Amino acid sequence: MAIRTFGPNAVDWEERVDLDRLRRARLDRLRATLDASDLGAVLSFDFSNIRYMTSTHIGTWAMDKLIRFALLPRGGEPVVWDFGSAAKHHQLYNPWLDGEQRARAGISTLRGAFHPDAGIAADVATKVATVLREHDLHREPLGIDVAEMPVLEALRAEGLDVVDGQQVFLEARRIKTPDEITLLTQACSMVDAAYEELYTFLRPGVKENECVGVVSKVLYDLGSEFVEGVNAISGERCSPHPHVYSDRLVRPGDPAFFDILHSHLGYRTCYYRTFAVGSASRAQRDAYVRCREYMDRSIELVKPGATTADIVSVWPRAEEFGFPDETAAFALQYGHGVGLSIWEKPIFSRLVSFDHPETIEEGMVFALETYWPAADGWSAARIEEEVVVTADGCEVITKFPAEELLVAGRKYWTVGGELDTAREAQSHLNTRGGERR
């Protein structure tokens, strides 16, 4: 049965995403994972983990600033310390945080922007240690995802045993709830629409950065919370793959591939497609076929009980496509979990998956990416599909067509198998017929 794609609005005549259920289910999973660990509590400065734990969000402007933090004590409720009036907003509009009890004002060091002698790091540590002492957990290990060195030092000065807590968060987020799967599918449907608009727009003479603007507008118009990135690569920039768009003009006969990353209620996409512009050379078509074959072979293997090693075994070695080793080729033949952040568990790569295989489970959502450079030395193909692992296999939730290399911006006509300009073709059409491509 296909995964259902609902409209994003709430209605009374259809059961859609239940956001209260989503909040409760995420916290329950994090609690269960914490209980199964040897940690007394987990402390988060990472926005994705804070959102998973507390269902709070203060906008994307703050994502790289490490300014807010949240604590989940074993057997207790989460507490979030937030920036300025954001804490007041949580108290008024986030009833699951019980007002001032668990939504509190607090600020970290602004990545060092505060004067080191201002005592901000010590204040963070005091706030955290106070809650831990209230739960008699101050002697237990405290797991942290990411933090600044002054904060770590201050926590240790409070006598806390600070350890790595990232695995607790990532393990909790490994399997998606039904509501998370729906949101991830909705996020992909928005990218489907963006690719449709991009395919119509893409032609010789436009710039890569213009394509980024087109995609971003579609997504924001559809209600995207955050366009994290649009990777727009064309022409000779396709091989090697630079992973950043430029102001390059797209030219006739170019390959062009795009990766669209955005957030719908926090849930991300990572979604590559490749096009030829104006026309496709044999080298481009051959590269695309090879890239698609690797993708199809890996998707066929996805099912509960398979491992990441099984998947990467059908992908080529780095040396087969021009790289000296797997580190140099990392993220070209690749897979990664997708959820509240782009790269979650499990990871698929020949760099690590043979030695450290991870078992695929029902409810996982991950992206698989393949790449192949063309024989002409400058073209390349890039495809990415997101899949939901089902009881007996998987379902692809990235729906924009990718079985064949699509040619965008074609303004020519074929007559008897020959490629003519539109004007030349029109005279043929008037006398003997023809087909627009």
C-alpha cells in the first residue's frame, strides 16, 4: 500500500498528522533510549535534538549559534533554556512544557561572543547542575551532543561527569513514527513540485544561482520552514562534483544536477536529480544509465534484516570511478538517514559499512545517492532517492521522474531523426510532418 500524502492543513474529516501524538512519541522514544543507556541525563545544544526532545523551535536564524540548550533527566521531564523572549513564548504557547517550570530563560556563550569573564558558561553549568541535583543525578554520567569548550569546562568544574551523548539521540531518532514518515513524505512532495518548476525553467542562458532562486521560491510559497540548500551544478563543474552552486551560465548540451534540501515542520529532504540541457550526448546518457543501475540494484536490496553492507556491496569501488580511495570518494556513492536533520543513522558507505554494518529495520527513512562520471571527462550523473522501509521491502517517496535522463530546455524539432532548428523544422512540418521533442 502506498504511503499516503495528505494536505498540510488540519481538517476534521480526515486523520492526518497528529502533532500531539508526534510530540509524545518522540519524547517516549528518547526516554526509552536514555533508560537503556548508562547515562543519568542528556543535554542538548543541537537544534534538531532540542526539537525532538521539547518540540520547540525559534527559527533558522539561530541554528548555528549554539545559544539554547535542553536537558532530559532520567525519570524526569525535559527542561529547555531559551533565548530572550523565546522562553516567554514557550511558557504561553507550549503547554506541554508546563509554563515556567520547564521553559526557562537562559543563554549560552554565543560561540564565544560574550566576554570570557562574563560568567555565561558557568551560569549554563549551574543551571544544568541544579536540575540534576534535584533529581539526584549529579553523580551520574551526563551525555552531551555538541558544546563549546568553555561550557564543557564549566560543567566539569561543577563536578559533572561529561561524556558523549550523541548516540542516545541518534539511536532514538533512527526509527521514524508514522507521523514522522508522513511529514517526510510531505516534504518530498514539495520538492516534487519544485523540480517540476525547475524543469520548466531550466534552459541555456540561465544561471545556476537563478535555478536556486526558482526552487527556493516554490518551496517557501508551499510553506517550507527552511530551504537548507539547493546544490546546483552544471557543465564541466559536474566532474569533479564541487557541492556548491555558482553564477555559471548553463550552456546547450550541458549536464546539470541539483540537490534540494529543505525543512517541512523540521523534517528534511535530500533529493538529487540530473538533467541534460537542450540535448544529451551519448556519454551523458551512458553515465546516467550506469548511475541509475546502481540506484536500482541498491533499492532492490532494501528490506528489514538486510544490512548497510549488503547495500554498498553493489556500488562501485572508489578506484572504479577515478578516486584513489573511499575517503576521497566519500558521499558520492552514499546513503544516510533523513529526519529532523539531513544525515542521521544509518550511514551507507564503502568507507565504513563493511567493517561496521548496521541492520535495516522497518520504519527507517533514508536516502540513497549514486554518482557516475561520463566518459567525456567532464559530464556526470547524480541520482538520489529517499525510501521508507516497509515490512517486506521499501517505498520510494521521491517521485519526480528519474528512470531516464530528462532533457530540459529543448527548443528544437526532430524530422526524420535529424535535429533541426525550429524555423527549419517548421517548413518540413508544413510539408511532411514531424514531432516536437
